[in-house]
Amino acid sequence: MKHTCLLLTSIASLALTGFAQDASVAVIELKPSANPASPLSFEKTELSVTAGQKVKLTLNNTGGVLPQPHNFLLLKPGKMDAVGALANAMLADPQGMAKSYIPEAAKPDIVVNTKLVQPNQSETIEFTAPAEAGDYPYICTFPGHWMLMRGVMHVTK
């Protein structure tokens, strides 16, 4: 009887919170920095997930010092500079904004990405973390941002 009451209390507690989190899913919220000393950066510059883990990532474009559009591109290891250079070249593309400043030529080097998220909006993407362990860089490719607005997702076995 004692165990039944404990179980029912636990279920009621989960019901009050609205849902039970699946421990196998990494839930990540990423926001622009609210620090005036580093306005063009992500609030978190290091993320950790397990290889093959399900990931639910929300780019929440609120609270930043400089309200601007941002995106999130998770890249293959060693590809940040190449993708960043392609993103810089999009400044000359009149369709850059419509393409969310995601270079077509960089698609083979992009693991996953959001579209361009306007200030005070958010986008959630769900994906499976890479199967291979390593350090996967992430950047915002809105013009001029990628050199500062970056981080690393550590994928571990």
C-alpha cells in the first residue's frame, strides 16, 4: 500500500508539472547573450549531448542586448571557417534574408539548422545527435555574427 501511495503521489506530481520529461531526450534552450560586454554571442557557448541522442533545441531569440535576427547552424567538425566565409559572401545576395543566410554551398557541412528567427520569436528543432563523438561547432550566420556568435556541441559516446 505504501508503494502504491508513493507511485500515485509521483504520478500526480508529474501531472501537476504538465508532462514527464523523457530522460533520453536532451532539451536545450539557446538564447542570445544578455551581457552588454558580449552582445553578439550565444548565452551558452558549450552544449553536451550523447552520440545518437534525441535533441530538442529551441532557439529563443529574446533577452538579447541587440534585438536582431539570429539562426543556429550545427556544423561538422572543422567546417566553421569555411561555412562562415560562405555566409559572409551572402551579403551580396539580394535573397540572403529569404534564404535565412544559410549558404547553399555549405549544406553538406551543416548537420542541422534553424531558419532565421526574428527578435522575440523562437523556433524549435528536433534531431538526432551525430553518431560520431566529437566537437561540433555551432554558429549564427546572420551577416557579421558568426565570428562572435558561436559555440561547441560536445558529442560524447
